Amino acid sequence: MKVYTSKEELKNEIEKTAKLFVGEFDAINNEDKDVMVDSVDRTPSQMIAYQLGWIDLILHWESEEQKGNKVITPSPGYKWNNLGGLYKSFYEKYEDDSISDLIISFKKYVDRIFELIESYTDEELFNPGGRKWSSSTPSNWPIYKWIHINTVAPFKSFRTKIRKWKRNK
């Protein structure tokens, strides 16, 4: 996993990969947003919903901790070793949104992640234990790793999937 040494480096990587990822959806018609193709495990709308779902969870975890509430990761009713139901909840939440609405939401959520990054001190962001929610698993990752694994990493892997989807459609 990539190691970042500054907020700007992390934000620049998110910005670059988010732009490349979401740009892949510009040529997709709304009529095709729910089309499944062979060899790709998600539809275009599911790919964006997945990204929105995870970013929303990070924002939710932080909000709940700031309110003094106990944060349950990944989400109440879901376990780390069985995330299929959680993914389905992401898809259902956004299933009625058009592809253009999903793209708009995606861009807004990326901006919210930038705001979140800026809200942390360097110590909170880059060292283990910056938040209770980031220390809630045995991995005890620093916050930046949680952000990376739920932004940059899937933006790259899902970009490959959407390109494959477009080739096979």
C-alpha cells in the first residue's frame, strides 16, 4: 500500500485517480447504467454506488466519533468477513439515481473527503490511533490508510472494471 508523507500528496492522488475513474462514465448512457456484462461483476451504477457507499461510511464514522457515539465498523449489522450485504445496501441506496446524478454525488463526496483530510492534524492522519474508529480492527491502521483503501485503491481497480465493461457491452 502506498505511503503518503503529507496531506497534499494524499489529496493529489485521490484527485488524480478520482478524475480518471469518474471520467470513464462520461460516455455511458443512463439506459445502460444497470447493464451487467460477462466478466465484470458490477454494473456502472453499482461501481459508483460502491465508491459512494465507502466514502459515506468513512464520513459517518468520523461524524459519529465526533458526536461521542460508539462507531461500529464496517456498519451495524455487517461484519468485515461478509461484506456482500453491505455492498447490496450501497447499490439499493443509489439504484434510482441517474448516471449523471451519481457522477455529481461522487464529485461532492470526493470534495468532502478533502475537507475531512484537512480537518485532521498530521499526527491524527498519519499515525495509528488517530481515531477510535481507525483502530477498531486488529490492523490498527492510521486514518490515511483507511482513506486510501476506500478511495485511491478502488478508483484504480474499478476504472479497470468500467473499461472492461465498455469493451464488452
